Amino acid sequence: MSDSLKKQRFLPLWIYLLIAVQLFLITGVTIVGMQDITIMHPDQTGTSYLASLYITRNLVAVGGLVLAAFFFRSYVAFLVVYLSRIATEISDFSNSIWYGRDPELMASLPYMVIFMVLLPIIALAVVWPHATSEARKLRGDSTNRIQTGF
């Protein structure tokens, strides 16, 4: 790959693909949620407050990833948003396992954990050295170990 292409790409291609897959999954949840999803209240009809909160939080988080990756081009912003995204997904999965034993939900957990938790943790490991270097640069430290020029 030429040096000019390396300088143009902010993140590895697989991280962009992972963000696209997450956006697709969250969009699917949003479409289902807007139709007639109920969370923790099986006798309730319409979208519950918790479902609306879940959908909004996920759309904001994935939107934050897109902003951090495409527009801000900040490793620190990307790291913070992705870390909060992973934390909320772990919380959602643990609550789903603990409180809601819905068979359809339980069947979807393995691939959701892979796409929403495990692969993003690997992405964070890839971004971590660049984020710490960027943070040092923003603080004005002269001990930068990694050049973030790609």
C-alpha cells in the first residue's frame, strides 16, 4: 500500500466494517422497536419508555462512533465513545440474561456479543496506542512513542 493511502486512512478497514455492521444491527433493533416492542412489560402495547430509551441511546452511541471516526478523526474521541458503547452493551446483555429469558433474545446473544463486545474490544486494543499518543500530543508531552501520521 502506498504511503499516500496510509496517510488518508484514519482507522483500519475492518473497524469501519465493524461500525457498519453495528449500525445495521442497531437500525434493525430500532425498526422492530418502533413497531411494537415491549421491554419488561409483556402486557403493555406500543413502545415502552425503556425500549425508547434503549433505541435512543444506541443510535446516539453509534452516531458518536461515526462522528469520532469520520468527522473528528480523533483517536481519543473514538476510544471514549467505543468504551462507553461496550460498557452499555455488557450491561444490556447481563440484564437480558438475568431478567429476560426470552428464547429469541437468548438465541441472538452469541452473535451480538461477538459484534458488539468482543470485536470492539479488539478494535480498542488497536486504537489504544494511537489514543495515548494523541492524548500526550494534546497535553504537550514530548515523550510521544508512536507517530500518528497515518
